[in-house]
Amino acid sequence: MRRTTAPRSSKTGQRKAQTARRGREANKNQDATGVAELRKPQPSLVLPTPQRVNASQRQAQQQARRRRRTARQVRRFESVVA
């Protein structure tokens, strides 16, 4: 295992140190609770649900529609002004 040489004063460094320590402790005594804690799914790794995917897609479509509409309006306005 490679120990990172991050400054331990920084938040990231502290977090890294914490996780490394937790991992070492779990390895040392194979404590079931420690292992379970390490195996807990991280919130960032939870895949988006279908509903969430659909919602984001719908949002993207709406934004695109809005963008097209404004572009059209700008073009119309410029043709009138010119």
C-alpha cells in the first residue's frame, strides 16, 4: 500500500489519513464492523435512478428548446432592425 505524502493539515489530507487509518485497523484485526463500514456504498457511487435520468434528460431538452427559441427571436429581431 502506497502512503500518500499529502499535507495532513488540509481537509483532503486529513480525510485520506482517516481512511488509510481505518483501512489499516480493519486489516489488522479483521474487525467485522470496520470491514462493513468500509464496504458501505459511497453516496457518490450510487447510480442515478431511472426517474432521475429521465428528469435530467427532460431538463436538457427544455434548455435546448429554450435556446433555439431565443435564437429564433434574436434572428427575427435583427432582420426587423436591419
